[in-house]
Amino acid sequence: MEDIYEEPNKDTEVAPALIAVHPTQNSVALAIGSDLRVFNLIGGCAVSLVENSGGALHKDSIRAIRYGASGKLFVSAGDDKLVKIWSTESWHCISTVCSEKRVTAVAISNDGSYVCFADKFGVVWVVDVDVEGLDGNQASANKKAAPMLSHYCSIITSLEFSPDGQFFVSADRDFKIRVTVFPKKPLDGAHEIQSFALGHTEFVSCLASVYTQEFPHGFLVSGSGDSTVRLWDISSGSLLDTCDIRDKAGPSEFKGIEEECCSAVTDLCTIPDSTLVAVAVQSLQGIILLRCDLSARTLNVAKVVSIKGDTFIPTSLATSVSSGLLWMVTGASNLGDLESPSLARVRVISDFKKTSPDVVQQGPTVLEDDETPGGEKLLKKLQGRVSIDEKVFSTAAEALKTSMSKLLIKKQYSTERREFRKRGRNDKKLKQ
């Protein structure tokens, strides 16, 4: 009997737009599809990326971007199995690391000495970085990554370092969060597991840390497809509190709340100098602000910030340490049915400096385009154009919802289908 099963074409996979902000807001980076766009906020101009490591720029969808804690380092990675390390002083690519599988998440150690990345097979790899050579324009020899730990065939969705750099946290689509002691010699592997944070009932989509001067070691917050944000003790893995986004924010704030997984948490971002956490939800036109009471170990909804007038459902959030601004992007690539195959829209929220409950009820403020740092030049660089027909973003939001379901919700196959997939596997690589 002829085989009739067909796998989806990878080229049609929809990739969400991603945004990252320099720690002191010197620059803003946006990735959409294979396109990496950077705007210099200090100079008020677009940045030209220079590839000096002997390779090409990204050739497939970028799935992760990240600035280092000092701002000297920037990393991009994705479906082309390339991890590119950039110097933000010159925006030269100083090294390109080849991955065996597609990359799903990246993290940079607090001192900038190591770059970690996860692949779709559930392995976390690590590569060392020549911190002293970051200011130069010459690319260093491309390094080979070493395996550091594994989640055993589960797609890793997020990677984070604890605020003090002692722990390395990884999350996967099988509901698990693993806290690992970051070793002194990570190239030799990370063998000491500190704890597991277990409690989510769907894929864990994102991680972030909340910390203050009184609590320098910080606490872990996680978002999930089960419509919850959870607060954890990093060291013990103990669940401290659970905030049900769908119930506490109110179903009237969501579009299509009856649909499966439409209220999945897609991204988290902590607001600097506060205990506020911004939450992006898959069908929410805006963000939810959560307040962490670190003394009481509680997590509560402070405010729902709606964005009126257009279909803006954030796919990625970012802040800088110094600005008190929350940067958001919505958009997707590979939208072949639309006039533009890739769409991106950037918005900014301000007025987070004062964090008393009364002030939170009055603010924050969604900035207009002419109030956005960088203005029209920034929007033209990051979005591709200044004005965009907002109606098409509803189509993009639906495409992203389908894409996330395919990527993160585990598929159930019949015995026949599994055997067919085994026969069609093409993951044997030539050893060089």
C-alpha cells in the first residue's frame, strides 16, 4: 500500500517576530524570519551588520536573540543551525557556531564568558567567548560547542541564568523546569542538578527572574500554555504561588477565549527597579502586569494594559535596565497569503518608575509612534515601513497561534504514523 502521509513543509512554518533591547538602551534589535534589524538609539540611525567570520547572514528563521548583561555581546540563532555572536561595539559577527539541530533558545552568562544554546533535540550546548577581543573588528576562529546538559529529546523553550549567576535554568515543552548548578568549567558539562520546578500542566514557554536589593538571589517566574504564571524558589524548586491569567485578568479581555490554548503565555519580561512582570498572552491585545510580593512570596495581577485602535497582540517583550520602558513587537514571517510575507509592528509602554498600586492603576502609558525613542527612523528600520495596514495583523495572529500549537503542543501519532516517520528520517550527518 502506498504511503499517504505527508509532513508539513518546513519552509511554510510561521516564525514570530522577536525584540531585544540593549541593557542601557543603546540599541534595539528585531528579528523577523531570517532578517535581523538593529537600530542605534544613541546615534539615531540604522546599524549595518558586518559578517567577518567567513559565513553568511542567517538563511532561515531566527528563533532567539539576546543581549549580554554588560551589553557588549549579542547573540542570534535559529532554524539555519547557526549561532552568531556579535560585538555591539562594531556590530561585527565575531564568531559563528554550527549546531547539529535547529536552535530554539539562547542565553549568555552574566560575565559574558559563555554562550549557551539549546537545540530541538533537547541538548544544551556551550561555547566560550573571548571577552577581551570583543572591541575588535576581526572575527575569531569559529568555535565548536560542547554539550553541557540534556532534557532527553524534549524541545527546550527557554534558557536563563539566575541573577547571581550561580544557577542555569532550562524549560521544555514537557512541562519541566530544570535548575542546574552552573559549573566553573562548563565545557566539561554541567552534572549537578540543583532542583526541578514541576507544576505546569502544559508546555513552559518562557522564564524570567525577579530580584531586589533585599532579595539579590531572586525568584523565578515562568509562563506556560496552561494559562498560568508561576513563582518559584530557584534553589529548592518549590512552587510559591500560581497566577491564573485567564481567570484573574477577566475573559472579556481575550479574543476567542473558547479556543484551545488561545490564552497561552507567550513571553515574560521583568520591569527593572520594580517587582512588576509584564506578560504577553497569545490572544490578548495588550499586556498583563503582575506584581510580585517577594516578602510574602505572592504573585497577583496589578493591571491589564490594553492597546486600543489596532490589532496588536505582542509576540515578544523586552526592557533595558536604565530606561523604564517596555518594548513590544507583534508580527510574523512566512505569511505567504498576505501582500507582505513578513509583518512587524513595534510599540512602547512607559511610566513604570513608580510602582505603588495607585500609580499602576493610572498608568502605564502606551506611547504613540511619534513619542517612540528613535521616532520614524526607528520604526522604518525595525518594521520595514512606518505605516502598516492594521487589518492584516489579525491574520498574522491566527497564523502564529497555529504555528505555536504545531511547535510546542506535543503531537500524538498512531503506530503506523510513527513507523512512517521513522522510515523518512533524514538526520544522519556526514562526519567531517
